Amino acid sequence: MDPRFGALKKVPDHPAARTMAHNNVVLQTPVDAAANASVAEVLSELDAKGALIDMLQLLAHALPAREATWWACLSARDTLPDGKLTPSVKAAEAWVLQPSEETRTRAREALDTAHNEDETVLCAMAASFANGTLGPGQHEDYEAPPGAVGVAAFSMALTSLFHDEDQIDTHGRLLLERALDIARGGNGRMDKPAMTKAATTESGGHANDPV
């Protein structure tokens, strides 16, 4: 197994097959690993087969809700002008920084009031559904769809991936390394080389990173 996938301490110690079944995940790439193979083992096989999209999808569902939401927020920032965060991203990041009923309520409000063209609403969706329901308050009685947080995070990653079609290969590796870093307990701050120090500081920098 590739050592890059051997220290994913944030990923629950469940077989990858269990994670995929619980979240209704179907990979496009056939996997030869045993049914009890870990997420790390399946990631290693997918990597050897060049199956980046499947790797991103598996990580989106294997990460805990808070970490997956943070990854989604980093992906959303790729699609936005520096410093121009949407209400959805702001609310989702606030929940990641301080998970609470109040911050989750604001995330649900951002989800409900987002413009139809706002793709970053996926971040607010991930935060809203993080507790396994459709949100706090009146939404708490209704279960979120299986794998809803992972679907939102994965969809946001794909939106980021295809935002600049000239950089898909390079950016795909960046998205993967971010997710792996978060899974290891890092903050996922592996910004594009073109991002300036000032922009990094404005976006919160390492001091305020939530995970």
C-alpha cells in the first residue's frame, strides 16, 4: 500500500465497502481489494489505476462531516475571487470553526436563501446536514439522505476541478492532496502557487484554520 494513505487518522476505521454501502456510493472503477479492505487500501488501488474522480468521491464520504465540509469550503474558494466569499461559504466555515446549533442554523438559512446560480451553496448544505438531519429547528425531525454531506463535498470538489479546464490535471492533484492532508489531521491549506500571501492572510491563514 502506498504510504501516503497509511496515516489517515480522521477516517473511521471501517472497511471502505461499508463506507460506500452506507452512503450509497458506487465507484466507476472496478476494485479488486477484499471486502474488508480499508479506505486507505482502496485509495491506494484507485491511485494505481489513475482513478482520481473515484478517489475524491471515496474521500468525500470517508471524511467526518466537519472535515468534509471544510474540504468543500476550500474547494469553493477556488471558484471565487480572492476575498469574495458567498454567504454559503461564510456560514459553512463559521459552523466548521464552531459547530453549534446557532452556526448550523445560519448554514441552513444560507442554504434556503442562496441564489440558483450559487454553486457554493453545497458548502451550506454540507454543514446543514452534518448531524444527519435536514437541519436544526423544524428540520431536525427529517433525516438527511444517506451520504448527503459526502455528496455535497464531492460535488463542490468537482465544481472546483472543472472550474478551469486548462488546469484539470494539476488541480485534481491539489484537491486530492488537500483531502488527504485533512484526513491526516492537517488543515488542507495547499493553495495554488498563484495565490498571494495577502490573499492567504485574508482568507483566515493557518492561525484560524478549523481542522
